[in-house]
Amino acid sequence: MTFSSSASRGSSAWLKPLLFVLVAAIGLYYVKWSPYYLKSFVAADKHSIGGSILANAPTAPWSAALEYATVYFLAIWKAAVLGVLLGSLVQVLVPRDWLLRVFGRAGLGSTLRGGLFALPGMMCSCCAAPVVAGMRRQQVSVGAALAFWIANPVLNPATLVFMGFVLGWDFAVLRLLAGVLLVVGVSLIAQRVAQTETLPQAALDAVAAAEYEPMDDGRHFLVRWGSKLWQLFWTTAPVYIVVVLALGAARVWLFPQVDASMGNSLLWIVALAVVGTLFVIPTAAEIPIVQSMLSLGMGVGPAVALLMTLPSISLPSLLMLRTSFTPRVLMTVTLLTMLVGAVSGLVAVVLL
């Protein structure tokens, strides 16, 4: 191998990841960072970021499904497109050995890094799911991938700021503390349930020492990217659309008429923790939902249970990742999310 060819390949190895970072930064600025920066001033000035997406639902399930799906997809379609784009690009632009060195080990460090790398994304669980699917196809550890997935909506810095201005900073602090527990604790437990061994250093060294990167299979870059993009879209988008429609219809029964009689009943805290875990909402939509329900007389316990579980995961995002994690792992994440939501509601009754 000549020095010039080695240097050329070395520069190419850096060029592709830099392109991924550039696409991610431009996309996130357009879809997330700029709009959320402007919305923070609205939250601070009006103590509101809009009306509840659950308000004035039609009583007929089919009408409710169409109305909710329309509102929901209009709110998230840009982020959903960006999520699929990044989920495909992470498989063809970022060298696998880089991902494995940062996120490949089954341990606390890899899990923490997964959560930290999620913070700039600020996506809802469904929009983050395609990126997680792409990471898992590159053999990223279960814990790191789950931390990235859950931290995107739960530890969203913009949502915490909106929450502080709209609901109060005590709500934001509780969400932050419970969110860290949810992201790290659930991810580590699910990693243990997955029963995967820590990635041996020899495997990392073998990947790094390979003459050609694994993602280069001889095909043109656009062909490889197109293949990954179509595969990711086909395995996530259809089930996503169908389940959102189903949940839009089910909201007729899932969310009862709120009044003061609900109070801080343990039954309502647990019930809404379960419903919130399965239902799907756009980023930060839990804030106006909870604000509206509190104004109608809902107790702080059920409200905080919703505040924790509504953004965390959802039935559509769970199904979108059905091939990325085992059913046992996804069931563990679901049950633990419900548990953290219920416990957070009980803590809120005592502290807020």
C-alpha cells in the first residue's frame, strides 16, 4: 500500500463522518433548534405553548383517528423525515468501529454516552426510533441505543425550559431527576435482560485494523445509502402510520373526562401511567395536555404520571423497533417506564 493511497483513505475516513455531522446539524437547526429557541420566548411571555392536542376530540372513533393523525403528522413530519434520513446515513457515513468504540460496550459508560449524545436531538420517541434502528444495525449496545432513544424526548432541554415557564420549575426539576433515573436505570436493566456480553476489545481491534471499512461493500455510495434508506423506511413507516391512526381512535376511550373527583387516586396515577406509556404525542405536547388537565381539576399525581410517560416511549415507537430489540427487552422497557411514571406521580403528591 502506498503512502498516498493510505493518506487518501485516511482523509476519506474523516470526510464521511463530517458530512454526517453537517447534515445532522443543518437538519436539527431547521427542525428543532431554531423553532424551539423562538418558542421559549413564547413560553416565558405567555406561560403557554399552545392548546392541548387532546382537546375537543370527536366522539366517533374514525373521526377521532383522522383528526388526531392529521394534527399529529403535521406537527412531526419534518422531524420524522430527518429521523429516517439520519438513521440511514449513520449506517453508511459513520465507520462502524467508531460507533463500537463509543457505544459498543455493554456498560454504564456506553449507556451514559448514549444519553448525552441524544440531548442535541430533542426528538420525540417515534422520530428518534429510526436513528436507533440504524445504530442497532451497526451493532451498538442495547443500553446505549435505549439511552439514546429515551433521552431524546425525556431529557429534551427545550421541553424542560418550556415546562419551567408553563408549569413551574418544580415540575421541571422533578421531570429532570426522574428522567435521568428513567434513561439510565431502564437502559441498564434492559441491557442486563438482553444478556449480551461486553464487546471484547479484540473485536474492536479487528474492525479498526480491517483494510476496508465494513460499510464499504463495493457498491456506489448512493446505491448503498438508497438501500439503507428504503429498508429503514419500509420497516418503520407503515406500522407507524397505522398505529397512530389506531391510537387516535382509541383516545375516545383512553382519556376520560377530567374533573376534580379524579384527585390523586392511586388508581388514576397507575391508569394514566399505563395510558401515557402507550399513547403517542409530538415533542413537548405533554405540557399543554397536563396544563389543561390541571386546570380542569386533575390531581398533581396523575398529571405528573402523564408528564413522565407521555413523551418517554409509545406503542408506535415500540413497534418501529420490533426488529432492533428482542420482545423481552421491549417489554422490560415498557413495564419499567410505567413504573417510573407511577412512582413519579406518587412522589409529586408528596412534594408538589
